[in-house]
Amino acid sequence: MGDGGSGNRGGNSNNSGGGSNKPEWLQQYDLIGKIGEGTYGLVFLARIKSQTNRGKSIAIKKFKQSKDGDGVSPTAIREIMLLREITHENVVKLVNVHINHADMSLYLAFDYAEHDLYEIIRHHRDKVNHSINQYTVKSLLWQLLNGLNYLHSNWIIHRDLKPSNILVMGEGEEHGVVKIADFGLARIYQAPLKPLSENGVVVTIWYRAPELLLGAKHYTSAVGLYILYSLILMIISNPYWLIPLVQLDQLDKIFKVLVDIVTVPGHPTLEKWPSLANLPHWQQDVQHIQGHKYDNNSLYNVVHLSPKSPAFDLLSKMLEYDPRKRITAAQALEHEYFKIEPQPGRNALVPCQPGETFVNYPTRPVDTTTDFEGTTNMQPPQPSQVTSGAAVSGSMPGGHVSNRSVPRPMNVVGMQRMPHQAMQAYNLTSQAGMGGGMNPGGMPMQRGVPQPHQQQQVTCLLESLSLSCVEEKRPNGDARIPSTEVKTYISILGPVGIAKKTPIFGISRSPASCG
Ligand SMILES: Nc1ncnc2c1ncn2[C@@H]1O[C@H](COP(=O)(O)OP(=O)(O)OP(=O)(O)O)[C@@H](O)[C@H]1O
């Protein structure tokens, strides 16, 4: 897996943040440097030192602590709880959980992914003067849908899908495999769905489905499909709606593109979407929306697809206004688009059609001067070894601002595309063991244990353990989990890591069924 040794990076055990105060668990890694920063945490690249897996790249996410230094964000615990429960080829793999007992800071160790969709799109926008090849688009979408179908089938909604959370593996056995990451905002959903207001923020504005923009209080799995559509739009089109300002603005951008294909005029109508009138913002926005002329950019002008093509048909089904009519992930996977050439493959990064240009995506920039404390006390490596993430070279919604290293040669030998039958088998094995039955989204679920009632039980247990019961509201509005509670949860999780996969939640499940 991963890129064990690209030559453009520095790092050795001497500059593993923290110096002499280095906690014991950190000694198993060489900390290379910071690769990213999100709202809730910093992400670092490290390499395993031990004999087994020596040199294997690991992404370590350190959760930011509250300003007063006490307690852990519920986001962290939620992410751990969910990731412990789920296993799928298209979902990022949590390999370990570490804790610094001194300050109760939490660290999650993940398999490292060399690329993400944000950087891939940006590379095409800024550096390559042609669009992403059809096979790659189809394979990325296929794998994303597989991951999403797995999540939805298991009653999980991600709620923060965006390009930087869609990882793509670098060289190695999993080269070109998509991994959905960042489950900090993810939730288990049940019928009846809880109002969103109980759950706080959702989805970066650029990827919001129209019902969310119009104030819908219930988040359904259909939102995920809408987000995929907007991501794909970004991939195959010019970055057309990249500078939205407010929700209404974002709606205008959506309606502009939907002229001619879903309904004329582009904005939704009560006839096509009857529950529209119940959406909280509809009454206040209706005048603006109906009075606006959306006539310049129809979808096929933006995506340059024939309205008769399967790709166009799938896109229009994914962007159906009414979430109840929108295509589900399971249905999308059955769409004709995936049955015609080029067929999708497990390695999305190899070219497949003769004449298609191979794109050598750059490796992640690593800021080797920043350690776990976020300070710059690491040994600065030689200039030739480092790509600094500090310089600014453009930005995209929901992504980060960074420079890129020089592309390195990639070995594409032996990277085969998967025939359709094999893809089906791959899909089934990668989802093996998840529960049966139908979820609230009406999606068929895979056979295996646990049965629906058990699944419901697991869901309830997860919910009750989701820390809402112990969250404290700080005066500044932040929810934190007090340190005492963190200790309890850490003892549930195990002293050092979760590698042993001991049964939790009182339900013992085989490794095949829960990962
Ligand atoms: N396993 C991983 N391997 C490689 N890079 C990763 C991995 N997980 C996350 N990253 C990268 O680290 C960066 C920060 O990720 P993180 O999930 O903390 O924040 P984010 O999703 O970008 O932002 P936000 O927290 O606001 O949602 C992103 O660029 C992401 O692509």
C-alpha cells in the first residue's frame, strides 16, 4: 500500500515531534510532517518503524483540543466509534487509536492515501490542459457509489462528503482505489429521522443538495447522491460554480444548470416536487427563485454530454430535485452507464482507452517543519527533500491551499481493469457480512449477519454511546467531552489501540461481520 519511499520527503526518528517528551506509542513511527489540516484536526504523514510493515505510510490525525485543553471533541469519539464498526474497500481504514495520557490528546492512525479528489481536480484545472479521462471518472464514481451504498445500507450518512474527503490510494496493491474519509460528522440514521437541528452542522455549502439549501430539517441518504453529482460535475466541467456566497446564491447556481433537463424553467416546481412547500426557506425564497431568469447554462452545456447518453441520464437522475425521487446509490450502480465501455475498474488511475493520456498525479506536499504540537520545531530537511505546504497556489471549495511536489514516475504494469462480472464479485466480497433487510432509504442490504433487528440494536447502542449523553456545552457553544468521560471511553476502546478488535457494544460479532 501507499508510497513507501518517494524521494521528495525528509524525515527520520529524530525529528518526530515532541523530542525527548515523545510518547511511547509515537516511537513506533517516524513522523514525517504535516499533510493537512481540517476543522477538527491536523493530519500527519508517518512511517512504521517495526520489522513488520517497515516503511509503510500511515496518516495520523490529531484532534484539535479545546482552548482550555480539557476534554475531547465528540467528533473524535464519533469517528472512532463508526470506523470501528465499518469495513469496506471504499472506506478509509482506521488502523489504530493512540492517546497521550498526559494531555488526553487523541490520535487516529489510518492507511495513508497519496491522493484525494480535491488535488486531482485541482491538478487538472491548474496543470493539465485536458479533462480527467472517462475511465477514471467512471471508476471514481463507481467506487464512490460502492462506498456510499455500503454506508447507506448500514444506516450511516456521511454528511461531509467533499473532494478532500475522497481519498485515492497511491502506488501499491490498492493503487487507484477510492476511500471515503472523515467520519466526524457522520451519523447513524433511524426512522423516524431526527431533525437536523439536534445534530448541528452539515455538508460544506458547495455540495449541499437543494433541500438542505431550502432548510430541510431531515437529512436523508439522498443528499449523499446529490453531493456525488456535484463532485462529478466539478470533475467533468469547468469549475463553474466555485465561488458561491450564500445559500440562495448556491441555489441560483444549481437552478441555472438544471434549465432544460429536469424542468423548464430551471427552478423546481411544486408540481415536480410536492413537498417543496413544506421546506422552511421556500416561502421566503420563492419570490426570488420564481422571479429569477435561469437561462444561460443548461446541464449539457456545462458537462458537454449528449442528452441521450447514459452518462447524462445518470447525472440527471442524481440531481433530481425531489430527494424521494432521486436515484439511490444501489440503483445508480445498476445504471447502464456502468455497463458500457469503458467499464469501471478497481484502479481508477490507469488509463484504459488507446489514445488516452496518462496523468501522473503529484504526491501530497508534506510540511516537514510542523510537529504534532503544530509548532515548527522539527528539523527542517534538505530543500530537495521537502515540498512545503505553506505556499498558496489557488483554492477550491472545501479543500486546502497548498503547493504540489514534482510528479514522480508511476509503475502501471500489472494494473488491470476489472471485467463487469468481477466487479460484481468485488462489490459483494467487499461488502461481505453486513446485515440484511431494508433500511429507511429503501435500499436492499447485503445478506449475512446481523439480521435487521440486531442491526437496529447495534444502531441503538451506537446512538446511546454516541456521547450525546456526556457532552458538555461550553459557554462558547462548543460541545466537549470531559476528561473523566474520555478515560471511560478510552477504556472501552482498549488501552493503546483497537487492532485487537475486541467486541464492543455488548454484541459479539465475527471479524467478517464487523471488521
Ligand atoms: N488517510 C489519509 N491519507 C492521506 N491524507 C489524508 C488522510 N485522511 C485525511 N487526509 C488529508 O488530510 C487533510 C485534512 O483532512 P481532515 O479530514 O482533517 O479535514 P478536511 O476534511 O479536509 O476538513 P474539515 O475538517 O473541515 O472537513 C485533507 O487534505 C485530507 O485529504
